[in-house]
Amino acid sequence: MKKVVEKNYVVVLIDSNLKKIIVDTAGKTDKIKGVGVFDPKSLVGREYGKQLEIGNKKFWLLRPSLLDKLQSLKRRAQIILPRDLGHILINCSIESGQTVLEAGIGSGSLTIALANAVAPDGRVISYDIREDFIEHSMKNIKKAWLAHYVSTKLKDVTKGIDENDLDVIILDIPNPWKAVNHAWNALKVGGYFCSFSPLTTQVESTVKELEKYSFIEVKTFENIQREMVVSNHGMRPSFDMLGHTGYLTFARKILPP
Amino acid sequence: MKKVVEKNYVVVLIDSNLKKIIVDTAGKTDKIKGVGVFDPKSLVGREYGKQLEIGNKKFWLLRPSLLDKLQSLKRRAQIILPRDLGHILINCSIESGQTVLEAGIGSGSLTIALANAVAPDGRVISYDIREDFIEHSMKNIKKAWLAHYVSTKLKDVTKGIDENDLDVIILDIPNPWKAVNHAWNALKVGGYFCSFSPLTTQVESTVKELEKYSFIEVKTFENIQREMVVSNHGMRPSFDMLGHTGYLTFARKILPP
Amino acid sequence: MKKVVEKNYVVVLIDSNLKKIIVDTAGKTDKIKGVGVFDPKSLVGREYGKQLEIGNKKFWLLRPSLLDKLQSLKRRAQIILPRDLGHILINCSIESGQTVLEAGIGSGSLTIALANAVAPDGRVISYDIREDFIEHSMKNIKKAWLAHYVSTKLKDVTKGIDENDLDVIILDIPNPWKAVNHAWNALKVGGYFCSFSPLTTQVESTVKELEKYSFIEVKTFENIQREMVVSNHGMRPSFDMLGHTGYLTFARKILPP
Amino acid sequence: MKKVVEKNYVVVLIDSNLKKIIVDTAGKTDKIKGVGVFDPKSLVGREYGKQLEIGNKKFWLLRPSLLDKLQSLKRRAQIILPRDLGHILINCSIESGQTVLEAGIGSGSLTIALANAVAPDGRVISYDIREDFIEHSMKNIKKAWLAHYVSTKLKDVTKGIDENDLDVIILDIPNPWKAVNHAWNALKVGGYFCSFSPLTTQVESTVKELEKYSFIEVKTFENIQREMVVSNHGMRPSFDMLGHTGYLTFARKILPP
């Protein structure tokens, strides 16, 4: 693996507060928020892992990891956080080569995690009812160099799903219960359904709808993540904590008796 | 995708309590725990997604997903649960094509999740100091059809790591702090360190050791997973809950100034 | 304070598993579950704080504290646990001298905590629709030597409340929203309403009803209690954990504008 | 109970953000933070439970409850929050008439809860090593009309405890393990020890010290409180959450064998 930055490549700059900026080294001199006016080509040849100074600020220079891509994306809609992405990946058994459908695309955070997980041979199909969200997300996804694995569709998933034999369907929409019947039809046998909902009432409606179709392993989780602070004085849970993100409901398609 | 079970293939049988048994359809007639004496070849030609009767018990028949592989493995040592596996995958930015080292192998649960995530072009190297654990795990990993991606080594990771330029190193050992210096040396620049420890005292020692080396993004999390129960009466968190699994500490290698 | 057990008094026996038995030293020789045939008068004169042998078992001998009274009561209905009792006491600002109404009485666990808190000059009024629950609870309350502070009423609180100017009203019934109007009428200005409900749907209905009346400080909490285990190896949260007890909703009566 | 404010009494003003100000109606015209220049005597004769206007702001007028007293106190040191006070009250079996010792006094939040709980016949003794903390707390305690139940002592509790036969001892100091031996000596048989500590390392040292003395029922808890938000859309846990307050360790004195 090359130790220095190449031409026409993508890198991440990480400042001392762990703010992350993804930069395309083929880009033109431009004003970059948090960096100032800056020529990305000047990074070519610099050593990975070293701290460098741009303007009056110090940045670590690294190849972007999945987490860098997620943590640097520009938010428009509320995003699904890494803590929930991890649960989605494992509880939907997502792996390289699969075809996964998500709706809606939001800011592209879930899309990026999915594209990364199904690469190099799989594919993500992303529905959204708002063209501006699709456009905004695709900018984030291109910056993450994952656009190759993603196709988008301006469509309301509660009105129908065009694809079939899907490995996984993930819904991050206000009314997931309205897409449950379409999801059952579009999934392959053994495929996973997932919905992400902040409200208890959304979970109730979705679970009740799932029970009308041939699904097994219907489960709802909430995931509470606590950071631990270690200092010279000792260790304790962080006082800062996000109290809630959303409930994750999972189910798996089987055939009716 | 084939709708019926093929010869020389692997399937999962799921009973009504969601107990899962992975079966190789090339296997011989044998007594299988929870099923009885049974000829795996009799499954060939049966339709996926249907419930079938073996002995007096009903089983769903499916292609095994990652979760099936994890939930059917035979435990010897304590395993890392799916909830923590998801966090490891996302916080270490694990993806297809990477080379990941883990120590120790335990019962192979983490190994299976890692092999599944780095496939088809990546590789998992697994250290353990106990030959019986390696043997037991490899049985589980073979059953999951993932042995191709895994190589094992009878070695104490606190005594040194032979490989270098690793993408990720994950430690599930009682004294992870003793392997921190070896981990720093063996990781690529930008690579991720992770340790899983049940005790607060282990976290403290590990974080203090990490601070002696060039690591950034040092963070410790604990993940509390709650299941929600939905019934006709309403919804509530489950009374049954696992109160703790372990703390996850993450760090990322950079170069010294 | 006397150092030895007196006649006509009440003591607690605590075995090595922290099982607690309250014994009236004026009682007759009887078979006591967990102790065997035993004459309570034989305890008179024994020193508090010492471990003594009855049958083949060892017991600590102490004056019963509130916690002893709560932990030794015989359960019939589900009880409110000490963790939630603490929150009720503080969030309803319960104190000596107040008049508090509760419904239903259940097994008397909340009644005991309330009686203890309002003593020596206050009073607890307890409604229940089942005479057998009232009888069973009063046995527990008498054993705790708190019957003096408690009066019971065989009445459905959703049908009306006879008292007025109450300091606090606490509902542990399946449909607390149906008693909200009666509660508003029966409370003094500034008095506290509290309901304990396991289900999210119960909370929603209750909060929506509370919003129709002049209440301020309407809040719902759930309290998650984790035990920490300290051993020679280090410290960690306990693996055993009760995942849920119930949601506590609080509100405070004011006058309409 | 009087429906209107009396002379020489104490009331609470609650604004629409639930900020609370305790006012002595015998006080002189003064500038009150959050209210402006204001004559407390002007409140005499006003009806409790009504909203009134002072300056351009609206306030609910009520008799102060325990919670009002706790939520209006002026903080200097970090305070123990109501969620933990509730657990302390119940797990130490605190009741009217007891003698309770606390150290240190901090801003008087625990002192107020204890004084309220042991009234009308009990007593709180409060140690602190800083005279300014004692003075500041006593102002808060006087405002809460509970000074009658509290005596303070400028003394380091790790150097010794003058009192004996205490019902309860509660430590909120950085090194509670250093007072464990004094606590054992000063407690009555069956009396409760409690320490509040933010750090895991403090808990470990305290529990190890407790094990050297005759204590039973040694337990450590952490209490996680989540607020639930109910709106027209549905219900969910609040996004805002305090991730940690401290660990509570409890123990109970018995006699050595």
C-alpha cells in the first residue's frame, strides 16, 4: 500500500477536534469550510499518518475509512448514526454481493454503510420521494467513492417496489407499516426486513402489520450507547449522552404454510 | 437463485423456538442434537422458506445467513454477541478485501463475522494460546463455510505479532494492554485497534497504554441493547435483559510527530 | 436504643442469601417457611446484629428497616420495587404529615413505603377493587407495624374519589387515564399526581388526559437500575438485570386560568 | 389548609420554563434574579395555584414542595440530583425520627432531602471541610425552612466521627473508603452506610474497604433515568439525557462474629 498521497485520489483531513473533511486530490483550488482557500493537489506526495499544517490549523492526513466517510458527510435530513448502522448490518446479515433496497435516502449515511458492505459485487437501490434529498445524498456518496454501487429512484416505497428477490429491505420513513406488504413481495425467501423508527407508535403499527404476513424472527431493539471517560482520576460513563436515536425492527421472510 | 436445496450445500433448520441447526446436505445419516437420527441428503430438493417436519418437530428451511451462522455455533468459551459484533464492524470500518487480525479465537463467533465482512478478497488471521479453542472454532467456521478466509496461529499475541500493515486488530483477551505495542507496530497507518473487555479495570489499563503510543480517536463504549415487546395490550421494554457484555475500546494508528 | 430483643416486638431474620423473614416476638410457636417450627419468644433477650442458628440455618437478627419490610412481604400481585418507590417518594415530594391516596393496593409494597414516609402524623388511603388484595396487603402492612397509618376502601378509583385536599394521589391500575379527572378534583392545589404503568400505550393515554386538566410539570420517566459487581478481578455491571419495571408519570395540580 | 398566601411564610414562584424561585413573604423589597425588583409582601393574600404576573413574566404561585426546594437551590458544588436522592432515601430506609450524618454538605441538596425525611423528630448532622460550603448550604437550607433539623460541623469525616448510634451515614466525598472504619464505629447495629461516587475506581476502593468490616447487604447501583416525550405524533425517549451522575454503594452494619 502506497505510503504517500497519489494523484486523483481521495483523502481525509482530521483536525484536533476530530472534525473530518474528505478531499479529492484531483479537485481545484477552492474554499473548503474549516480549512480555507486550498489547493487539493498540494496534498499529493504527502505521507499518510502525519500531521500537516494548512492555514493555521493542524490536520491528520489519512486514507478515508468507512467511519471517516460517515462522519464527514453533510447532513440535510437526520442521519442514522454508526451505532445503529452496526446493528442493521449484523441483524440483516448484510454481506458482499447482496442487493439491498433502502427508503428513504435521507443524507446518504445508511446508503454509504450499505454500499461499503455489499461491495465489490453487490448493489444498493435507494428510493426517496424528494429529488433534493437524492441529489444531496449522491454528492455525499460520490465523495465517499461509493457511487458505483448505488442506484436511486424517485419513488414512494409505500406505493410499490419494482425489484424482487432482494436480500434486504431497510425502511427509514415515517410510515414503514405501509410498505410491509410490498417488502414481503420484493424480498427473497429468507431475506431481511428492517425499519428504523423514533416513535413507539410507529413500532407498534409496523409490528402489527408484519404479523399479517409470513415473517419470522420479528424483533424490535433499542440500542443505548454510552461512552466511558478514562482520565488520571479514574473511569466513569460520560455525562454527555444521546438519550435516543430510534427503535430497530427486524423480520425475515418465509413462505406461507 | 435456486428455490430448492441442492446437493453438497449448506442449509439452516430453524425450529419454532428459533433454535438454529446448520446442516451440510452432503453429510451422512447421523444423530443431530435437537433433531434426532436424520439423513441430511433427504433435504435435497425441498423448497426454501417452507416449514417441514423431521421427527415430530417442525423446522423452517433456509439458506444460512450470517446471523444463522452466529446463532447456531457451538459455544465453548464465552462468545461476542451480535450486538457487539455490529459495533466492532462499523467502528473498525471493516470491509471487503481487508486483512484483519483477532486474538483470541474463542468459539469463533467474531471470526465468523469478520470472515463474512472481509470476503471475498480479504483474510482473517486468528491467534489463540489454546489449541483446543482453535480446533473447536475451526469446526464452527467450517460449518459456516467461511474457513477459506481464516488462518489460525497457536501464539500469544502479547508476545508479538508476526504480520504487518494490518487493516484492523481486535483483541478479546484478558490483558489487552500487553499487546498494545505489538498492535501499533503491526497496524497500517490509519488502521484500527479494538479491544473487548468485561471489566472497568481492563479498560483503564488498556486506555492508559494506548496513550503511550501514536493513536488517535481513542474511545470506549458500552452498548446496552433492550428488546421491545409488542402485544395486543401495548408495547414495553422486555423484562428479560442481559445487563452487560463488555466494554469496547477503539483507537486508530497514526505516525508519531 | 435497646441492644437486645424485647417482648411484644417485631424483628427481622436475614439468612445468608439475604432472604428476610419478619417475626413478631409475641407470636406463638409455629411453622415458619424457610425456618421450620419455631417459637418467636425464644428470640427475646438475644442481641441485635449477631448471627444466630435456628434449625440448621444461620440468620442475622436485626430491627426491621423499611427495606426489610418491603423485601420480606408476601407477593400476590406484582409489586412496585424499591427503585421505583424511591422515585415516587422524591418526585411526589412525600413527607411526614401528608395524606396520600393510592389505588390499587396490590400486595401493599407501595402502601408500606408511603405509610413509612407520612408517619407519624400522616395517613395513607388505599383503594382497591378486590377484597382479597386488600386483605392480603393488610397482613403485610400489619407485619410491618404500619397498619396504624393506613385505611383501605373497596372501591374503583375510576368511579370517583371521596376524599379531597389530598397531598398526593398515586395510581397503579391498568387504566389510570380514567381516574385523572377524579384525581384533579381530589388533589389540593400544588398536589402531585403519579401513575405507574408498564406499557407505552398506557403512558400515552394518561398524558393526553392529563393535558385536558390544569396540571403542570407533567413528566414521564423510566428508571433503569444496574447493579455493579466488584470482585478481586475488577468491576463490571452485573450480567443479571431486570430490563423494565414501568414508566412513572408525574403531574402537579394548579388552578385553571 | 389556607388557600391564600400568609404573612411570614415561604412560597415558590414557578415560571413557564419551570424555573423555580423560593420567596420569603417576610422579606424586604429586593432585586430577585429572574424576577426583577420586587416586594415579597405583595404576595400576601394571593391565591395559591393561580398564575400571576410580576414584571412582564408569569409565575405559578404555590407552597414549596420538597422538589421545589431542591430545584430552586443555588448551586456551588455539584449537587446530588432527585433521581439519586430517591434511591438513597429508600435504600437507606430513611424515616421520620432518625439521626443521619452526611459528609460533605456540598450545596445542601442531600441535606434538604434528608432533613425533610427525618422531620419532625429527627436530625441531620452535616460535616464539611470547607466553611464556605457550609455557609452557602445553610442559606439554601434556611430558605427551604429546614434549618431546624440540621446541624453542621467543620470537620473532615475521614479523620473521625464524633457521634455514635447513628441510623444512617452518607458520604459524598472524593475518598469515601477513608471514612469506612469511622462509619462502622459510628453506626448503630443495622444502620446503613451509603457513598455516592462518580468514578468506578472510587467504588472499587470503597467496596474493598467495606469488606474488611462487619457489613452485610453491600451493593452498588447506578441509576439511569430516561425521560419519555409524549406528543401528538407519538411517544419516544427524550434525545436529551444525562449519561451519568454517580454510583451509589450501600452497606449495613452488623456485629462481628
